[in-house]
Amino acid sequence: MADEELQRRLAHAARWLEEAGWDWLEDAMPSYESVLAVYDPVKLWRSRGCGSGGEAGEEQAPWRLAIGRLEERLAALPPLPEEESRTIIEIPVRYGGAAGPDLAASARRSGMSAEAFVEAHSKPLYRVVMLGFLPGFPYLDGLPPALAQPRLDSPRPRVPAGSVGIGGGQTGIYPSESPGGWQLIGRTDLPLFDPARQRPALLAAGDRLRFVPI
């Protein structure tokens, strides 16, 4: 179970960094216990005469410059705002069959029928903790412990886009075709990642969703 209060603070810090508008900061992504800052060292080096992290002419490594800028920005982090109510995102899922080839085996490991497993998986309200592994891949908090599944001994070379899987005590959705080692229990046709959209990823850290069997 992820620490929800910590997740809110990390997401708040990531947004605060992005709002700085630095052209060298390409992304700030909250995770379980930290924020990943992705930066362009060339752009950062060219901007070293502005702001903190070193005066023009100083021979500092880009990562030291980045740390200086980020620390100064985070030192001015405003208080965590009240949590806003969010729309619950519904993810339509076809469970079992060709869409979920591991559903039956997963249900047996959990001592359930396939129908009971689907009901248990689709009942909770899940929270997106972070995106990772693939662009738009959501790591979700809220999977009932009874549904936890071992990862495959040998990952599949191709997992279809939209596949809903369980790996250990987590469930997630593959946004694009890729190799993968999670147990596949269903699939959605909802596009989770589209680089042509203004917001390419459908989901973001802090979003809440529910799986809807179809």
C-alpha cells in the first residue's frame, strides 16, 4: 500500500518544478518515494549565467547546476493545497479469453472462480501512483492482496496494447505493445497514450480509476 499523503506531496513538488518553465527541464515525474527530474544538460549549461546553481564562467558539472536550481526552486515550494475532487476514470475491460489469457490460472492461484476474480479486480477504486516502464503505463495502488500474482518466469516477447495485468501486488495497463512479464487478465480498447494529444498520457499520478467489465 503506497503512502497517499506522500504521493500527494511528491506530485505537488513535481508540478511546482514544471511550472518553473525552464527549457532545460524536460520532465518531472513523481514516483513512490521521490521525484525524477529529466533535464537536457546542454540547454542547462547554456543557461548557467541565469539564476542559481553557478555564475557565468564557473566550470560546474551540469548535474551540479541542476541540483542547485532544483533545490532553490523546491525551497520555495508553497504549502500543499487542499485535495481537489477528481473525476473517476472508467476503464472498460474485456476479461478472460484471448484478451486475458492468464485469468483462469490467476483465479485458481487465488482460490477463486474466474467470475469472482473479475468481480474482485473490478470492485476497488484504484489510484495512479506513478507512470513508468512505458510512456503512459500506470502503476496502480489498491489491488486486493488476495489477487496478487507471481510474474511470469519468462516474459512474453509481445504483450498487446491495452492489456491489463497483475505483477506481484500491483495491477497496471500496458499502453502500447511491448514485452512483458505480468499475468494478463483482460484488455481495454481505451488508448492510454497518444503523442498527438495535448496531454499524451490519459492518466496522471493521483488520478483514480475503476475497471468496468464489458
